[in-house]
Amino acid sequence: MPLIDLAARAGSAVKAFAEASHDLLVQPTLRLGVTGLARSGKTVFTTALIHHLVETHALPAFAPAQEGRLRRAKLVPQPDDDVPRFPFEEHFATLTEARCWPRSTDRISQFRLEIAYERAAGWRTGPATLMLDVVDYPGEWLLDLALIETSYTAWSRATIGGTRRPGRAAVAAPWLAALKGFDPNGPLDEVAAERASDAFKTYLAGLRAGPEAVATTPPGRFLMPGDLAGSPALTFAPLDRLPEAIAPDSLAGLMERRFEAYKTKVVTPFFRDHFQRVDRQIVLVDVLSAVDAGPTALAELEEALDAVLLSLNIGRNTVLSRLFAPRADRVLFAATKADHLHQTSHDRLDALLRLLVSRAMRRTEAAGARVGTVALASVRATRETTVHDGSDTLRAVAGTPEAGEVVGDEVFDGNSEAAIFPGELPARAEAVLEGAVEPGSLRFPRFRPPLVRPDGLGHPGHLPQIRLDRAMQFLIGDRLA
């Protein structure tokens, strides 16, 4: 992480020292960050994590549950009163009662679980408690951290230069046309600034709606403003033909001032108050959508993931580092929606993810942190089956597509179950980047969540999952040993 304002660093160190001292001397606490780019399944993962810990379901790959050492877990008041609480109950009801996917993460939220467990056999035995603090936030916010050491002029040039990437010309054309009408040396004009900002935000929304469906162009809060919507700190835009010296009373001067305000008022507090305090991190990735969109989308996704990991404060922790400069010592990349593929392709999905994050993984491991990958489905919406195509038997998945989903000539009503052959990933991950999968050739309809009924004692039914338990073991299993 580049050097940032020394005062911010000092404030972070003081807060980290106080929290780490409490963790080491009073109450063991683990802070887990959950993030991912748009539509990667952050909310579903977090909801399923709480569900399985609170209900203590059988989780074969999660040692504390498998060994019977997980006594109980319960939601308790969170430590940060200025952060919204993660609405678990609402999201769980949406999944199980309405059988709909919960709304996407568009702002930071948090919860705390008090986990009581039995220590594993060894020199330490007997009951213990771990406080698990989970912070859920949009991955696009991580990309903003790179702005801290970037000038307005450099950001403007890089953003305008990014419109020349393959596949962006049509999306960027209206914004580039509008950009010609703004004179950076012109008078300071609030209305002009608002028009320029609106045109730029429309361009960012177009990138998000495109086949890549990932946003690698900051500011991340422009599409997820939360309670900052309409504020001057979110009303600026890149300008072309910037002079070497920007006059404070010019349109460019207004934009530059607001760009700096965004860094100071939005980005730096997020880094100081939340991000720098994370002990473990999971980054959720919708690899399948990028595969179906083609090599350009995969290249965009690879760049986004690399930028995310560059933003992470990672490394091996010691007692001193936990007191003065805590780091994320484990990072897990998870390819979500594995239930859209037959299990015979899950290893291939994991291999493709490892290829996409290979550069980032090498840097992470060099810094002393553990890094892993997994293909998972936080909530499994399908079951495996076979379908016949003439004399061929194809490995397929069956579930209930959402109303309006289309596969071939069939439009689904949201109630009927269907068996669908999604296609297969190549055995060699590199082949996907080389164009072995024709864009649009895979079939990934959006399935409804599974039907889950309470058990005979009235307890919530078990949400099926694929390798969520493996992710839990990697992220928190060692702290429950």
C-alpha cells in the first residue's frame, strides 16, 4: 500500500493498537472482510455464513463443526456504532420465504458473532470464545484506494485513455462527445460541473451494464453513493486538455478540489476506519459471467482482481504488527455460482480462477500471507442430473429458473423446474483466455433459491451449499482450534 497522509496513519495505528491489545489480552477477536465486484454474491455468502454458524449445521470441511467442538454461535451487538448492521434476518427471509436473492451490497455493513467452542486436544483444552466481526463492503470501493496517491490530472488522463480499450468505444462515445463541450480553463461553473459529472456517471453505468459487468474505473462510490448521493464530493469528472498549471478559479480547479475532497472525505476514512483493520479477507468473483462474455471480459476481470489485491494490506502478522500495523494474513479468492456447472467442471472453474489471480497470488505469498482459491456456491440452487441429446448423455444441472429467464426458445415462469446443460469449461484454463469458449455459448440462467422448509422442531431449514465449509475452514478454522 502506498504511503498516505501521516496523520491518517497515526490515527489508524492508535486504533489498531487499542483493538489488538484488547484482542491479545482480553477477548480474542477476528475481523473478516467480505468483498467482491458487482453481482459476485457477497450478500448471499455473508447470509449463509451466519446461518451455518448459528444453526451449527454439519459442515464436513469445517473442522470445529465436523469434530463437534462448535458449541454455539449467536449474533451480538457489533463493535462500531457508526456502521449499519448487516440485515441478516431480512436477507434470510428473502432467501427462504420469498425464494428470491437478496438485494446487492451497495454500502458497508457489519455484524458480530460470538462463537463458543471447545479447543482442540493439545496443551490448551476446554471452552473458549471468539468474537467474529464481519465487514461486508463493495469491491469497487477497494479500487478507490489507488486514488490516494494519484493526482487529478493523472487520473483524468488515465480514465480518458481507458476508453480506448477493446469493446469500450460504443459505451464511451456519448461521454467523449460531451467532454468536448467542457473547457477546463473556463470559469468555475457549478452547473457545468454537474453536467460533466452526470455524463461521466452515465459512462460508468454503461461499463457496469456491459458484458464485462465489472467496474475497474474509479471512483467506486459514483455508482454506489449511499448517503453521499448528490454531495459535491461526488460531483466531479475527468476533463480533457488539462493545462500544466490548473487555475483554482477555473472549471478544472473546481474539479480538482472536489477530486481531492473525495480522497480526503471518502477514501481515506474507509481505509483508516475499516479496511486497514481487516485480519482476513475473502474476495468473491463471478468468473462464469466473464467466461460467457469472452476473452476481453476475462482480461478486464483479471485487471480488476489485480487492482483489488494491490489495495489489500497483506502480510504475515507478528505480535508487534498486530499491535501497531495489523495486516490481512489470509486472503481467499472464491469463484461463486459453482452450482451453475456440473461438479465435473468445478476443478476447471477453480483452475481458471487461479490463473486469473496468479500474479496477485505470487505477490501475496511473497508478503508472507496465505492465499487460496475455491469454487463454491454459498447457497446451492441446483442439483445434478443428466439430459439426453440424441444418443449422447450430458451432465446437467436442474433447478427453478426465475420468471422471464430464457434458454433457447423457452421462457420460464418462475415455478417450473428445468434440467439444463450449461456447457463445459475446457480442461486447460489457458484455453478460455485464448477464446476456446465462444461468447454466449454457455447457459447460465438465474435460478431461484432452493425450497427450504423448517424442520420438525421449527428450526430453520438447512441451506445447501458447495464448499462454503471449505472457505470457512480457510478463513477462521485455525482460530477455532
